[in-house]
Amino acid sequence: MPGLTLDELAALRTLLSVDRIGPQKARSIISRFQSFDFIHRVSHQELMQTEGVSDELAKRIIKASRQYDEFLESTKTLLASLEKSNAQVITLWDEKYPHRLKNIYDPPLILYYKGILTPEPENAIAIVGTREPTQYGRSAAERFAADLSKVGFTIVSGLARGIDSHAHRSVIKSGGRTIGVLGCGIDVVYPYENKPLYAEMEKQGAIITEYPPGTKPDAVNFPKRNRIISGLSLGTLIVETGVTGGALHTANFALDQGREVFAVPGNIGIRQSEGPNMLIQKGEAKLVRNADDIITEFSSVINSQSKPKTQAPPPDLTLFEAVILNNLSSEPVHVDKLSELTSLSVSDCLVNLLTLEFKGLVRQLPGKNFILS
């Protein structure tokens, strides 16, 4: 069982089944109790002492905890089903979890995937756009995807009709690496005509989703999945979209995550060009004419992967010491930023950092900044 044990994964699924508990709230509760097995023994009073947990929410958690045995059995069934379909599951606490995605505000706690995921920082660019592109848009998506993949960028998109599919297919033809992020279960092919593309992408990248197997491609799922598309990437390229298109949601997520946004300019008076042109006009996206404009922007990243790879934490680390260690490098990180990255309170961070200092793994610098020893 990668990352979490079977019992821990079942406990996490139990907690996430509670209405109004999302990734951020779940991480806060887990950090409060410093383990996953709290689900077996937690009291209403203890839950009420947790920040952000109301009386009503505490009651719902207690009620869900009584169904743990059912979640344990369903988790066994889930894992068997995933193995049968050549799919896998990882959690935020897994070493295989993509590094860049881990550092967004609300990373998914559970990911289901087919293909190969890498935890190392990837030179990834998202290419997204309308489901109804013009010939100009299709050509631009294919050209940018091919040219960027040839110099080593992984291309991320949403496997939707239109721009997304054209970008993925162009990468496949170029022999590059591409990742598709779904708004449905890993076992659901949507749109169905992309079934051959799914098979190719498993060989040349990965297909991932935060939605459990069997989840239908409901419209409400897609805006949420867009944060994963941008979260995996250094930057996001917008190729044709209307002013209310889903691609603009991805651009907004990228901006919120501190990532770069690029846009291909289009003809005025064309609906599909309104989104990119608006982003450029507002100064929220950089106008790009070709792949070289993006390559130049990230030349320092391409030429020098300066951040050293973090070694796997020793087996005597606690879960939360490992989470903190995975968010440190040779560059100083302030304890407030570390608290934000790990969703642990500042006081919890300081306690665990002190323990890591005793173990010789972390060094404190002036101003409550920390680096790897």
C-alpha cells in the first residue's frame, strides 16, 4: 500500500465522506490529531476544540466514524478494482505525489491515475482552450504542444474536446510526455471518442483525477479539476476561449497559484478570441507568438534544476515530520509559509521543526527561517 496504510486510507475516505469537509478542512483536522487513527476514538468534545469545526460538523464526523468498518471494506474493494484496471491511487502524503501540485492552496488529498506520475518538479506547461476551436486555434494548439514537448516540456490539459484533445494528440505524435486531468472517474472515458487517446496517454504520460472510480462527468466537476491542471504546471497557455469559458477558470487558478499565464492573440470579432485578448488587455497574460516566447520565460528552469532532490525520509519520522521535510530545501522557508504549505498550525510546525533539528535534518536560520541540514 503506497504512502498510507490500508487503515489510514480508509480513515481518510471516512473523513472526506462527511458533508462540507474538503481537502483543506480535512488536512486541518488530521493535523490537529497528528494521525489518521483519531477516527476510531475521537470524541465530540475533542472535535469541538478543533479550529473550524462546529457542533453540527462534529456530530457528522462522529456519525461517519461509526461507519469506518464499511469504508475499510469498500477501500479493499476499491484497491482491488484499481489494480484490475491497471490504475493506482496515491495521497498527499505519498512520496510519488507531484511536488508542484502539493504546493497549491488546496491540493487534492487523493489522486487516482493511470500511467506514470513523477514526484520531481517537472517542466510542465498547461495548454487549454475552447471545445469549439477555429482552424487557427487548432493549429496553434498543435504547434505549441509539439514545439514545447520537443524541448522537454510535459504538456498538461483536460482531455476535453477541442483545444485540449488537439494538444494531447500533438504531443503523442511528437513522442513527448503529456498528462490529462479528468473531471470524472479514472474508469470513465469522456468524451468517448477519446478512448484511443486515453490508451496512448497511459504510455506517454498519465491520466489523473481526484474523483473516485465511477464518478460521472458532471458539469460541476470541471471547474474544480482546473486547479489541478494549473497546479501541475509552471505556466498555463490559453488558446481560444470565450469570456466565460472554462479555460479562463484555469487561468484564474494559475494566477492565484502564482504561476505564469500566456495567451495566443486572436482576431477581433471572433468569439473564441475574446478570452485570450481580454487577458492580454488586462495584463493578466503574456502575449506569445510561438513556443520560443515560453521557452525563454523558463530558460533558467530548463537549464538549471537547482533544487536538490529530497531524500526519502528515514523510517523513524512521524507523518507530519515527513510532510514538513518534503516542503523544505536548501532555500530558506519562513515558518508562516511552511504552515501554509503543510496546513499545519505555526505552533505545530515549530514543535515538529524542533524535533527535526534534534535529528540533524533541519537547520534554523534567523527570523524563524528553516532549511535542510
